[in-house]
Amino acid sequence: MPIDISRFHESFFDEVAEHLATIERIALALDADPHADAETYDELFRAAHSIKGASGIFGFAEMAEATHALEALLDALRNGAIEPTSDVIAAILEAHDELRALLAAYRSHEPANADALHHLRVRLEATRTGANARAPVRERRLIVRVRTARRDHERAATLASIRDALGAIARVEEIADDGETWRASVVGAHAAERLREILLFATDDHDRVDVEEAAEAAPEPKPLDASAFGFFDDDETAATTAPPTEHRSTAPTARARGENAEGSSIRVDVKKVDQLIDLVGEMLIAQAALQSSLAELDEVRHQELLSAAERLSRYTRDVREAVMGVRMLPIGSIFARFHRLVRDTARDLGKSVTLQTGGDDTELDKGLLESVIDPLTHLVRNAIDHGIESPDERIAAGKPAAGTIALRAYERSGNVYIEIADDGRGIDRDRVMARARDAGIALSDDPSDDEIFGCIFLPGFSTAASVTELSGRGVGMDVVRRNLAAIGGHVDVESAAGAGTTIRLRLPLTLAILDGLSVRVGDETMILPIASVRESIVLSASDVHVAADRPFIAYRDTTLPLIFMSDDARTSDGEHVALVVEHDRLAGGLVVDAIEGQHQVVIKSLEANFRRVEGYSGATVLGNGRVALILDVNAILTSGSFGHEAVPKAS
Amino acid sequence: MKTILTVDDSPSVRQMVSYTVRSAGYDVIEAKDGAEALELAQGRSFDMVLTDQNMPRLDGFGLIGQLRNDPRFSATPIIMLTTEASDEMKARGKAVRATGWMVKPFDPDTLLAVIQRLIG
């Protein structure tokens, strides 16, 4: 009877990923403090051992072989045969990286990189035996492909900066350009992922960059030893065989461990959760429709019906909260990966940096979590590169030689905040001001810190004295801000010269539901995100001034450009309602016909259901079944011309 | 129906063993390490035990040693699934009175052949 075991592959892959995370976590902990207990060394060994055992059973021979070599090294480590020197830790981390790449290859049914695995085995073996602890640096050939929406000299400039970025870290060997796709073959020690990260700094949304490992010869499948079994009754083993070797580990203990939560959790496909969220969205819409029909009923005569509807409404809200909760993941899961990034980046730059994390349990929607990884990576790199001084400089400034970067997360009033704080040199106010003047950026006479530090988020702005491999290419912080804005987030900076910089990201709790203000514009209802509305003001026609064909009003001690959302609002002589909206440092008054109310709305993507429409970030279905567009305040404020034409019209 | 206890800290291996054994008409109880297996064994007996060696909390040798101390399990076939068939392993397996050993990786058919030979 043939038994198909491929059905367990997914489960096996997840398991390997968990063991790899364990290996990386412990290796990094040992790097910081090698005085770990036997239990820790055991756990490290067992992670590799488990991968080996399972990969053999499921027929993943390359992984079984590679983990066999890693297991031997970890066994020597727990037996005390070798010490956790930085070389040993580096070998373990390299094994982790290669195994992770191999896992990714398995998952996507791609061939394993036999060459890399061979080098890994050589290195692990050498590290264990101490023969030649340094395996030769393996060079890989990567193919970089760039397609860009830019034309002519802009395209050439982008390609040149990409070429420079690549040239700084690797040999660029062949370049081919058919005017559509630019293709380069690059040889160096860096992994594809690393190259992709570096190119983030030279590109933005206009450019599409693909980096992939050049195809290698398919590995020869190597059969594993035939399986064997035996029984002790009929077996030849003499009782005189060598006694078990002394292990660093103590006898197996029955110490209960909290970390194995396997029995109380299940794995669920994210698609199933998303389907639930969609259904809850529909339920909220139906609920709102029900609510508005019931509102017309006589309260006394239909008391029971109304109170049942009230309970239903409450449970609907609870169900929504609970379902959204399923998608929430602790941010610690992404903080953990920064230990590695900080270690590697600091070492590349000859700096000493300790990473602290706080608020690891703070939960964030899975989708949001994924979209903050890139901005966070960029900010942490920046902090190490520009914030933290070299050990000599730090000592001269009376600081400890090792710098500290703290990643902290916390939840406050419906938002999640993530802070990246360093104790480095701080942002040089005067230099930013000088740079801003050179770049023709208008600053007020006595600019506030907010105003000055805000400049670093403008496109093309950089004060970096040296262009390093990592950052300071003058693109970056604006990308961070744009990425955050795209998910409804916000970024601000605090910095004190000599004492350090804190960058604070503010994120919504979820991407799927928005606290909205519904407003009437002509015959349409539109939704404004409440987070971007500062206040509403009532205007009479005489309050509105016009300069250079642009309407504005006096607002507090400044002026506020007005955006008329409909012709009615523009032409009527009566009173208007203007909503003061702000995004980043821009503000404007949106003049609407009326404010209808406040709702939680379920965001439906326009791209997915219709097409992208400038000025709107999405749509929602109202209780009465009609569709309302959600205004994209950022797009409206930055469209440049606060005129009638620039405004999305209700149609 | 005969019941087999399978003990392994790897969920995918456990699932695979269970599936294989179940498809041959046996009933299966799973435990994720030796300690959990011992707890399960407090309340009931099994016709056969398949256990991994290297596990957190209590490993395969420890589990077999303790099971053999219990009269109910003194004659139960217990197979140790191990990644290496070294002399050391065999000596330790014999010392705790395991019935036999099987080297990982094994294929499902070999596993069934071993089970059928021991408990039919």
C-alpha cells in the first residue's frame, strides 16, 4: 500500500522554520553571553537534531546532510569539546542562513544551491575540528533586473546610482540594457536579499528591481542510507560496547517548559482568517442596514425586537474585535530579527551596538506588521550608520564605547507606536538647516525642531557626510514616510545633539476597519478618516478670501487653503462647513455640504474591486447599501494645487 | 483494534507516523515527549510503543526505562526510532530493555513491516 507523505510537507516546513528561529536566537544569545547553562546547549543541539531527523524522513536529503554537519558541531559544543567562540557562532549563523535559504527553495519547489551547501558543510566541519576555521568566502553570482517607469535622463540617473550601489559591494560583470529592462550580472559575497535591501536606497516606487541567484547546475540527488532496523533479541550487540560518553548536559529532566504551546494552538491558513474578516465586514454592513430600518419603529411597541437588535449589535462588535484579534501578532516576532541585523551592521561599520527591545508583546495586525519591516530596517540601519558614533568618538564624548539602540512598542488610544531610539550623536540641527537652505527649502525665521527635523523626510534630502554602503544616498527617509503613510501611519523625530535620536512611528491597529466621519458632498456621502480631522468650523461667505484664484480663510494665526468638495458648497451664499484636515505638516479646509455622522467603516479596496482612483483611498458600503468613497487626505493635500480642479469631484 | 503510542517531539514526524499506522488499521495515541507519554501511560496500556530518542523533558531511553519498571509494560513491544545505529545506542537500548530500534529516516512501508512483525 503506497503511503503518500507529501501531505505533511507544509507542517514539516513550519517546524523547520521554528527550529531555525531557535538556532538563531540561541546563537545570538551565546554571542552576547557565552555562559549559558547545559539546558540551552541541549536545546540548540536538539533543534538541529530534529530538523535532521524529520528532513530525512520526508526525503529532503540536502537538508538532512547539512543539518547533520551542524548537529555534529553543536554536539561538540554541548559536550564542551569546543567553546562558543565568535568563529563558532558565525559558523552556526551561516548555517542558519543557508538552511533558511534551502527551506525557501523547498517551499517554492526550486532546486537547492548545492554549491553553497557544500561550502557550508566544509565550514562546519572545519569549525568543529578546528582544522581551518575559515572556509573560503563563497562568491555567488546574482542577476539584477531593473525595470523603471522613468524615462531618458531620469532613467539613466537611476541606473547609474544602482550601478554605483552594486559596484560598492560587488563586482558588476555584465550589463545588458534593451531600453526596457536593465540587467546586470553581479559577483560578490552578499546574498540576494542583502542586495535587494541595499538597492532600496537607490530606488523607489517607480522602479521594479528583481535580484535572483544565477541558475546553478541542479544538484545530483544523493540517496540516503537505506533504512535499517533491528531487534535486541536477535542482535549481536555485546554488553561490552563503549559506555555513553559524558555529556555536558545533565540527565534528562522533567522540567516543564512554557514555550511549547503546541498543544494549545493550531495553525490556520491566513486566507481563512481573511475570509472571516470579510464576512464580519459584510455582517457589519447588514447590521448597519438593520439598525437604520429599526430606527423608524415605535420604541414602546417593538421593545423586545429593539432590545434583541441591540444585543445583536453588541455581539457583532464583539465578534469583530475577536476576529481582528486573530490576525494580531506580537511585534516581538519582528523585533527578534533585528538582533541579527544590528550585530551584522555594527560589525561591518566597526561599531559596537547593543539592541534592547521593549513592549514585545504589543500586538499588531499581521499585514501592518509585514509592512513596517522595511521602514524599521531602514531606520535601524540609519541609527547605526549615522546615529551611533565610533567607539573612539563615544569614549571621547564621555559615553560608553558601545552604543545602544532601543526598539520599543506600545499601544495608546487606538494606535500602536514603535520607537527607534539611539544614544548616538543626535541630528545636527545647524547642518540640517544649512542643507535645507542649499536645497531651497523654505523654513520659517525661527524654525521649531519639528520643522527642521521634518526636512529629513523630504525627497532627496541628506546630510550624510559620507556615502556609505548602508545609507546616506539621499533617498530613504522619504521612502520611510511614504511607506508609512500608505498604511495610515505617521513618523516623527525627536533629537538632542550629543544625546541621541528617537524616531516614533504611529500606526493604526488594523488595516481593515476605519473610524470615519461621513460627510455629504452633493448627492454623495463620503468618508473622511477621523484621525486626520482636527476640527470642523462653520464659515460664512464673508470668511472666505481669494488670493491668486485660491480660496483661503484666516485660521488661528495663519491661513488655511480651502478645498471645495462640490459646486454647491462653492457657489452657495449660506454657511459652509469646513473640516480642518491635516496630514504630516500639511493642513487644509475641506468644504462639504454637511456632516452626517461618525461610523466605523469596513475598508474595501478600490484597486481590488474597481481600479485605483486618485484622491480616494478606498470605498465602503453604507448601512443603506450605497457605496461611499473614502477620501485620501494625504493625496488631496499634496496634490499641489488647492484649487477646484485639483479636488476629486463627486460623480 | 490494537493501539500504538507514538512519541516524537516533531509534529510532522508524529503526524506521518500516525497516518501510516492508522492507514494500516491500528489506533494511535500521540505524545510529544517522554514525559507526556508517561502521563498517558498512567491511565491505560498500549499494544506497542514507537518512540523517538532525542526529546525535551524526557528522552526515549528515559521513557523506556520507566515504562519497563511498570509491570503493565514489561512485555509491550517498544521500538526506538533513532538517527544513528551506533554501538552506544544499541548498548543503551539493550540496557533499558527496548524491543528494537529503527533508524531514521525510515519509509512508511518499513515501519509497517516492523509493526506487523511484532504485533501482527
